[in-house]
Amino acid sequence: MRNRVVVTGLGIVAPNGVGIKDFQASLKSGKSGIRYIEKLTELKFGCHVAGVPQGVEAVCEKYFTEEQLMSMNSNIKFASIASIDAWKDGGLSMPEPDEDNVDWDAGAIIGTGIGGMDTTGEKVIPLIDAGKVRRLGSTAVEQVMASGVSAKISGFLALGNQVTTNSSACSTGTEAIIDATYRIRHGMAKRMLAGGAEGATHYIWGGFDAMRVLNRSRNDEPEKASRPMSASAAGFVPGSGAGVLLLESLESAQERGARIYAEVLGGAVNCGGHRMGGSMTAPNPTGVQKCIKAALTDAQIEGSQVDAINGHLTATFADPYELKNWSKALGRPSDNFPMINSTKSLVGHCLGAAGGVESVACVLQVHDGFVHGSINCEDLHEDIMPYADSIVHSTKNTPELNIQAKASFGFGDVNACIMFKKW
């Protein structure tokens, strides 16, 4: 059995837009969501800027009760808003909290990279160290456990199928979408919410700052700090948020007359094994190429059919290698390379949420026929110059856009690649 899988709903909580309308407008206009964060200066971080979704508390007041919010940190809030929005955007109704009906055909795979570190840093460790364990209350565990994001969503939506949280560093969100696609494809579910979320907290970002992989050179120009593919790139900008897709079997979507945004043709995940140049923090190029090729095979397409790429492209030393890996895997030399862009130029690197946020961007582009621009790379890295004609600097209307590839490469030498097709 190989059911076709389509996208029927989208939900987004991004640094440059909460909700599909605002996010899409920001993509098209090249609006950055990177801002100065005073707390990072106070804590003597090298990087003082980050991507943090705005206006979330106002949305929470509309979506959740005070009692519900007591057990929700930023990670869970972002994931819950994006999931509820994707569910509703797909034309599905919210169940009443007191009804007993469970949707046994619907589930969720909502991943997170690091998760509830704000709860851990602000509440769990200080109270335990102070000998005040009883003051932790009854909701600490559900906020700090990784699966708190998917568990909370299952309660809001009465999901009865697989409800899981995956965690594979920066490839988390993309991997979740691929795993959910497989489940629907093989007839194990009719509908799955899938994507990734990451909280907004200096407790998550501190380790990356200590590694000196965050940008320190543009603290006075936040919107110019995230610079994928640029010669002046000096590290990534930390981001946060959530991106969730409602995936559905084509049969189910057509039976209920749902709007279809795009089709998920296929995808693949793998690991480079920390060999051949790969390590905990660097991808094995052979592993990357094999992942992309496997995604093409699963999607039953050729590299020549890919019209655009939404890259991982973090504004680190890995960017030039990524383009070379795409070129080899697709069999597309620089003079025949697809259009390529980086959503991280607008929102920063949302870590475990990155694949989800960027997949929402891909689906919007495929559905509406545009490729958004990558800002801050007017000064291309010299090793990327051969691909200059393929890099989209300002938004292009592309009604011919049919297939867009999305890939994510994470710490641990893990890779994920997925193919979206216009419906």
C-alpha cells in the first residue's frame, strides 16, 4: 500500500509572523524577524540578537484558559498554537474539552530539539537547589519532558493515533514530517500533524554562544545578522517558534472536500556516522548526498525535476559545502542548478523548529507560485559564486514552480530531506 499524502493545513509561529497570512507576507516582502534581545547583553553573551515570535501571549489569551497556561512554557505554547491553527486551517473542528469522542485516525509527530529549558532554568533547578521541591507544583514534569509538546496537543484535539515527539537536533522538524508521511502512506493513519517547535530562552542559546557558532558581528544591526551564503557570514542567529503541517491521505482529503496545498512526494533520513569528515557538529558530505538521493528515489523523481531548493544554510562554514552536495546529489552543475533560498536569513535558525517552519514556507511557495528572497547575501561567499545565478535575492513570482526540495542537517551528523510538489 502506498497512499498519496497531501498537505491540507498549515500553522506557523515564526519570528517574522504568527499565522499564515502574516508569515507569507513577511516571506514575500523579505521582512526579518531578528531583534535585539537585551537579556543576552545583560548575561554577557557574544550574540545579542535572536528570532523570537511576537504577540504570542495575546494569542494564548484567546486560545487557552488560565489553568491550561499554567502548564505551558514557550515551547509548548508555540507548538500548540501552530498545531491548532493547522488543524483549523485544514477545515477540522476543535473538539469540546468534556466530550468523550477520540479521533483514532488522527495523530501527531511534533518534535523539539532542546525543549523546555526555560522551565528547567527558571524553575526546576533553582527550586530544587534551594530545597523547595514542593513548590515545583504538579506541572513541572509535563513541561520539561520532550514529549510534552505532542502530549499537550493530543489533549487539545483528542488525537487517538500515534502521538510522538521526535528529537534529531536541527533536522527534527523535517524528520517529523517524513515520519508522519510514512505512517499515512502505509495506511496506519488518515491524518497527522507534523513539524517542530523550540522555545525562546537564553538557556537554550547559551551553549551555542559558548561554542562561538552564533553571529557576534551584527549586534547593532539585528536584521542584517542572519547571513546565509554570505562572505561576511559569521555564525547563525538563534531562533524559536513552531511550524506544523496537517498531512492527510489523498483519499481522506478528497472525501471531505479539503483544500490541498501541496503533495508530499517522499523523503529520507540518515546519518553520516561521524566519518569521512562528519562529526557531532559537521555533516559527512557523502551522508548528505545519499540522503538527498534517497529522497529523490522515495519521491520517484529525478534530480532534473527539482525546480527549487530551500536549503539548511545556516550562515556558517558549512554553506558552501551544502551547495556542492546538492549539486552532486541532484546531478546539477552550477550552470544548471535549481533556484535556492534560505528562510533562516529571515527568521534565524529555529533549531528543532527549523524544519517545520521552513517546510511551511516551502508549502506556501509551491502552492502560491513564488520563491522568497534570501536577504543579506549580496556579498556571496567566493565558493558560492559559481551558483550566483540560482540564488534568489528578492522574491520571484514563479508559476512554473512544481517541485521544491527541503533539507535539514543536524548536530550528530543527521540528515533529512523531503520533496514537496504543487497540487
